[in-house]
Amino acid sequence: MSIWEKIGNVDRRWIYLAVALTVIFPVIFPLKLPMNVTPEARQLYDAIEALPDSCVVMLTFDYYASATAETRPVSIAALHHLFRKNIKVVTMTTIPLGGPSMASEVTRLMAKEYGKTYGVDYVNLGYKANYTAVLLGMGTSIEGIYPTDQYGTHLAELPLMQRVKNYEDISFIFIVADNGIVDNWISIVNAQFNKPMGAGVTAVMAPKFYSYLQANQMIGLLGGMKGAAEYEMLVNKPSMAVSGMNSQSLVHLLIIGFVVLGNVAFFAARRRKGTSE
Amino acid sequence: MNFARRFALTFFLTLILSASAMAQDNQAPVDEGWFRSYRFNAIVLIVVFSAAITYYTNRAKRGEKLFIRKLAGLDAVEEAVGRATEMGRPVLFIPGINEIDVMDTIAGLSILGRVAKITARYETPLHVPVRYPMVLAAAQEVVQQAYIEEGKGDAQDRDAVQYVAGEQMAFTATVNGYMMRERPAANIFMGAFYAESLLLAETGNAAGSIQIAGTAQPEQLPFFIAACDYTLMGEELFAASAYLSHEPIMLGGLKGQDWMKVLIIAAIITGTLITTFSTDVEWLNKLFEVR
Amino acid sequence: MKSTIPVIIAFLSGLAMVAAFILSPGKFGDVGGELLRWVSIIAGFTLLLGVISIVRVNIRPVMRREKGWYNKLALLLAVAATGIPAVLPVSWSPMLGTGDNSIYDWLFNNMNAPMMSTMFAMLAFYIASAAFRAFRARNTEATMLLVTAVIVMLWRVPMGESLFASIHPDLPQGINNYVMGGINIAVQRRIIIGSAMEAATMGLRIMLGIERTYMGGSSK
């Protein structure tokens, strides 16, 4: 077997090792990489920035724990932005496994930093089954779908929910998701109730939603950790996502290197085989 | 009636009927009368769509031969099962990881029925891990019926269809473990897949299985194409049932919906031209707006 | 009868949902919403099916000490350890139920969530090996795909963006407009439209009873 054939058939564990080392290296030796902000991220930031203080924004935690690396930084950056502007936040989730826990943990963390009070400045509605019914039902009455918040308190007892009865009282919907629920938000809530919305999604899902951006059914899109990093830069709170971009940059370059090497080996082996025949 | 005349008639009829929607007050939905007037354009589309499907289904029932192009992935299913039989290894089938109310899962279960018939015929072990209990119930019924139809009801392994885990990554970890331990000769992934698509496909590749995948999730297609031997893209997954059965009624439905695609293409071209050369396109937005 | 009644139910349910979409709510009530609620209730009952399946499939190998029985025992213990404290009433102890600081919450945050993240992280390794193995410029189309993939991979990271910007300041935005906002949207829309049409056709076939394979029957 020639060297090129050996390279082409290399044991995949060497590739895994290379990726692992490439991810670890910038964690130990941080790089300072320049960050540009895409128009989509800028659009979302500007839309939130343009909202009046004390209005109400619905922030969704529609992601599983597996995608927290990409989506949790978006939730945190969003809360930085919303709490800093004194915007009231109502959170909800369509993910039964861990959604309410994550919403609770993140909002508690950010509320502590900004001195926000539960029930006055933010409310966690939690999870209810059957997302189609939930998304549709909140257009008529949020209390009809969520008689209590995720801690069992009746909505009537929460000062914020005295003035938030349905989508009419919500100025913007900020979706943070790792699954196709964004399609349902667009087709049910944006199409039928005309609510402006923006989304922070995983990198794999982001290309799908460019068509919604172009059709103005969505205002702004944050794709993956890069999108989260852009939003962190915009709200001036660089954190996990910005530092994660170091590893992501190097791994992308590594994968491109692998692709080039694989093709070189492929063509060299093919040429060698042709010559010997 | 030739193609051009049929097409023109359908297109302009749809346009005229939909144009009446613009006469309605589309500013705010008003519940007057029996129908939601602000959805009139959707109603027209539903009627035209159903008529097209029904028309071609009836033509197929009358014996007209309908063409369907080759789908390499589906032709390879029997070959894959045959390979599994020769190697004495099982066939792994995953009907997606979404609920039964999603069309992708129903399409996957349709294909499962066909695959189960082949495995029953060759007496090849079949393993079907599922993520939701309702899918479990449906898949068990599908497999059982397939074995009975092949006259191999007694040969069926009652535990072939298993509920594995309700959580995506737990499901993936279990299936990956199964693939590395049992080394199935053929992996067939047909249905809705998400982040775990590459995890499943790459593990199957490492296990040396021949892999056939089909999904309508556009963001997962690149992963399946990179890691699987055959991939069905988008609507090919839903056409699989018609393709494998070759029943005229099913093929008639495919043709009817191909007609709808032609209408959509015409609408896109017309809309693009109007938007490019006209300054006032608000009426066009209203024509296609669905609330 | 066994296959006719489910077909009739499927037809009437589908018709009810279409009617709910088309007819004014005042004339038809909230039939669509009611049916959706019924689906939630049925789905709740079927959760029990899943638990029974897991226990039934795994308890036999444990009792017979078959190969890998200890893994199945660990699975059963995990099901019990997570499920039992979660369903017991909170009034007995604040550690029961599914609220904050419960056993369920602790297991989720400290075991389940990290494990889920780890599985997701494996994608990075797998995409590297898949890219090395599968991204070959075998023909013109594959080469175009390969070049586009490399461009987008570079564009998505700050290092690559800077590289493009150094070639021409408008190049990153050009890639955004023409690749992501042009070719990408066209392909995504094509797949979405095609899949939606086929899904609608399948729905119609199920409603009319032509497609029955999902319930164990052959198609008519």
C-alpha cells in the first residue's frame, strides 16, 4: 500500500486525536481573534434596542441540554440586553426534559446580576404539553394555557402577568431553539398573530431560516456559537461564546486541512494506480 | 387535452379564484359567515390540490401507466437485506426520532412495513429501536402484520421493536452501542432525524454496515449524504411507499402532486417577473398571504 | 371491521382538522383545539407503554444472566432511581417531585445534561472523520460542493472572515448574500416545498384510507 493509500485509509482515531488537541490548545493558550458582526445579528440587536423600556418580551428556552454550548450563551446575552434595558421578560419552553430547569437557572443567575425581582421583572411559565395548542392558545389567553407559572403560583398573583394577557401585550418574541419549533413559531404565531420575532439557533439549523429572514417573517438570526459570540460582542459582555470561537476557528481550519489532504491522497493514489496499470 | 392547455386552465383558474380573496378585508380577521374569509386563498389551494391528486389517482385506477424515476436508495433496500441474510447479521431500521403525528415518521413506518416483509421472507433478524411509545405501538403493529402477510407470523421476534429512550442523545447512545456490539449488516434510517443523524450514520459506517437513509429535514441531509451509501432526499422519502408498492393509486397521487409543483414553479416565475417590473406588489403579497 | 374503523376515524379526524382551519370558529367550535388536547392525553397514556417495554425487554436478560446483563441492570436501576422519586409527592419530602433541588433535578443537571452535551460534542469528531472520508472531488458537482463547503467553513469563523476581508472588504458580505442568502435559500426552499407537498399528499392518502401501512395494513 502506497503512502497515499495509507493516508486515505488512516484510522479515524488519529483524526479524533487531532480534533481533540486542536480544541484544547486555544483553551490553554487563548487567541485574540477579531470578530465581525453579521447583518443578521445586528438586525436582531437593533430590533431589541429599538423596543421601549418596560415593554414585555417573551424569551423561549426551546433547547435541550445537549445544545447548551451553542444556545445558552444566546439566552444569557439576550437577558443581559433585556434586563439592561429594563424590559420585562416572560420565559416559556416547549422542551419537557430540562427546559424549565434551564430557564429557571439562567433567569435566576441574570436576575441576581441586575437586581431583578421574580414576578415583577420576569416570570417563568415553564412547560406545557402539545406545543401547537400552546402556541395557538397563548394568542387568546396565556392564563388559559398556563394557569400557574412553573413553580405553581397562579398567574393572577404575579404583578407582571396582570398586564400580560396574550400576544397583544408582548412586543417581541426572542426564540432560542435547537429544533424545528422555530417553524411552528413562524407559521403559527408570526403568520396568525403578526408578532415580530428573532431567533438564536444551532449552527446546523441556521441556513434553513435565512428564507424566513428574507421574507421578513423573522427579524434577525443568530447561528450557532458564532452568532452567540456576535451577540455577546454587541451587548458588550464577551463570555463563553467569544472564547469558544478560538477553538472553533482552529477546528474549522483543521477540517479544511483534512479535506485537502484526503483529496490529495485520493488523486495521488488514483494516479499511481493508473500509472501502474 | 394536451399538457399546455391543462396547465393553463388550472393555473388561471387558481389565479382567478384566489384573486377573489383580495376583495376580502385582509386587514383583520373577522368571523363572519361560515368560512374564514381571510383564508380563502388557502381554501382554493386545498381544493385544487385535492382535485389534482384525486384526478390522477382515478386515472391510475383506470389503468393508465404512470412513470416514476429510479430511486437508487430504495432499489438497494432488498440488496441490503440480502447482504444481511448472507452475513447472518441483523438489519437495523430506525423510523426517525419524532412522534407519530409527524409525516416523516408515517413515511418511515410505511417503508418499515416493506422492509419487514423482506426480512420475514429471508428470515433475517430485524431490530427497530424507537424513541416514542406511540411509534412503538404503530411499529409493532406494522412489523407483526408484515410477518403475518409473509406467512411467518411465528418466526417474528416479539422484541424486535423496542422502546429505547425518550431523550434524543440517550436514544443515540443506545443505538450506537447496539451497532458496535451487534454490527448489523444493514442500517436503514427513514424518517425525521436531527442532531443525532451524523452520530448514527458515522457509527454505522465504523461498524461496516451498508447504510440507506432518507429524511425530509434539509439540515440533516448533508450528514447522511456524507456518511451513508444511499440517501433519499426530501420528498423521495414520502414517495418511497408508492415506489416500493408500484400501486397505480399511489403513483397517481405522486403525479397529482407533481402538477402542483409545476403550478408553484409558474407562480414563482410569475411573481418574480411582476416584482421585478412592477412598483406596486402589495396585491401580490395579499394574494399569497395566509393567516 | 378491524381495519375499516381506524380508517373511518382517520378520515373524520382529518376532516375535522381541515374544517377547523377553514370554517369560522363560531360555527364549528374549537374542534381542532379539542382534538389536539385529546392527542396530548393519549400521548400521556402511551408513556406507560414505553416504560413497560423498557422493563420487559431488559429484565429477562438480567434474570437469565445473559451477555451484558449488568448493563441492562444498570439501565433498570437508572429508570427506577430517576422515575420513582420524580413521581412521589413533594409533600413527603422536598427532594421528591421534579422541582428545583429535587433528586430528579440533581440527576438531570449533574448527570443527564453533561452526558447529553458530551454526545452532542462527539459530532465535532465525527464530522471531521466524515469530511476526511467523504469530501472527494470525484466529479464537477462534488468539486463545486467541496469548494462551497470550504468557503462557508472559513466564512463562519473570525479567522476566515478576516482572511476574506483582506482579499476584498466586501467579500464576507458577498458570501453572506450570494451563498447563504442566495444558493442556500433556493435549495432549502426547494426541499421544504417538495417535502411539504409530499407530506400533504400523504396526509390526504391517509385520510382517504389509501395509505394504511402505518397501522399495519397494506396500502389499498
